[in-house]
Amino acid sequence: MAAETQKQETPSHPSGDKRFTLIDRAIKKHQSNGDALIEILHVAQGIFGYLEQDLLIYVARALKVPFSRVYGVATFYHFFRLKPQGEHSLVLCTGTACYVKGSSEVQKAVEHKCGCKLGETTADGKISLMSARCIGSCGLAPVAILDNNVEGKMTTAELLERIDQWQNTSDEAPA
């Protein structure tokens, strides 16, 4: 009977989505402390893949902090995503060393090829384009992170070839 009482005490989301129970556990672990906002957002993004507005509202209410604070943190830190990510990710370094070595030309070619800008995902959901101010591999400029792998001395042709591979890979084939 104690187990039944404990189950009834667990808050649930009106949608019935059990992933919210995991977020509730993280919030409880941090004693609903608003100072744990970044940690809670990390958990939420890990569970959902990105932070949509309804999820940010849920976290704000659960932590009893203003939505503007939650939204501000989610948009300030580069790690957090407010939109679903593509199957593949391309992060282009736009720091000084990479810029001097031609990353702006690479960026234009990649955006043209993908039909979207840095910070967006292709219409087919295959590729998310992102930028970083500095990856910390300036000696390898220009640098890109392709599916979490740092690649140095990238040429426009190499990146466009990789994009072709990603776009021509069916959903069933391994990437």
C-alpha cells in the first residue's frame, strides 16, 4: 500500500508523457532550487533532445522561476537547442584563425548547398548547421566538427562532399 501511495504522489504531466517524470526526479534531486536551472535544462534536453517552449514553461513553473529567466538561460548558452537537431551536425568554426584561412567562403558554400543558414536545420532534417566562435584548434584552421569529430584544414570541396554523403544516405543505412 505504501508503494501505491508513493506512485500517487509522483507529479505527472497532463500529456501523460512519462519523460516528464524523469525531469521531475531531477528537479526533486535539486530540491526545486532555481539555482539548479542549468542542470535541469541539461537533463531536459538529454531526455527530449531539444528544449521546446512548452518544456521551458514546465521547468519554469516547477522551479518557481520566471519564464524569462529560463528562456534567457536556454538562449544564452550555446549548448542548448530550441529546435530539433538533424541526423548529422556540422559546426563550423568562425573564429579569427579560421576566418583568415577561409571559413567565410566555406560557410557561404555550405549554406548554399544545404539551403539554410548556420543555426538552422535542412528542410529534410538531415543536417544541422551551427557555428562556434572558436573550437580551440587554430593550428588546424579552418576547422569543423562533423558529427562530434573535429576535422582540421577543411576545404570547401571536402565539406560539400561530406554533405553529399549525408544527404544521399538513406535512413536505414548506417552513417
